[in-house]
Amino acid sequence: MTMNWKLVVPLLAVAFIVASVDGMPGGVTDANMNDQATKDALQFAVAENNKATNDMYVWQVAKVVKAQMQVVAGMKYIFTVRMARTLCRKGGVAKDCAVHQDPAATYQCIFEVWSQPWLGAIQLIKNDCQA
């Protein structure tokens, strides 16, 4: 039996493309929120967001809606989170802050953090928050 390579090669190419879409280098994949590097990236984004607001109270993540990552000359983390206002004032020493119970004291943010840990570099490259 002889194989018709004109049919086999295109089929193999399609199979390879379909199989590699999720694991493609540079592709966006779901991030594991139990991973310490992912937690650190989100904590950095929240701290930078708090520095950028004029609010006298600290905001924290109430819910992680989506967490993704992408390999890009380092690691880019993309977080969609629901932020909630706490009862702690900025500049205070409290570590655990109760969340304000007013539902109006929440908003959604998309944070993108670019991390290059071997260089000690991390930066918030997107901070888009909507009420």
C-alpha cells in the first residue's frame, strides 16, 4: 500500500496547528493563582493601583475574575479582578483590612504586570479600572 503524501502532509499540518494552539510559546494561558509568582504579580499590581488613587483608603482584591499569563521576554500576567474598598487608611500598619460592605465601594480592574525576575524588574504596564 502506498501513501498519498499530498493528503497526509496537509492533514498533519492541521493536526499540529490544532494541537499546539493552547501551548504555543507566546500564547496566553490561564495562570495558577496558587503559584507564588502569580500571587506576587497580583500583589504588586494592587499596591501600584493603591499608590495611583487619591482615595485615603486601601483597596484590595475581592475576587479574581480571570488570571492569565504570557511568555514575553519575561512573564506578562493579565488579571481581571473585582476590587473592594477596605476600612484601612493608606499609610496605616494594619495587614488584614476588613472590606467595606457598601456594594458601591467596588470596581473592576484589568491589570497587566510584566515581570523579569532574573533582572529584578517588575512593572505595571496596564491599570484599567471601571466602576
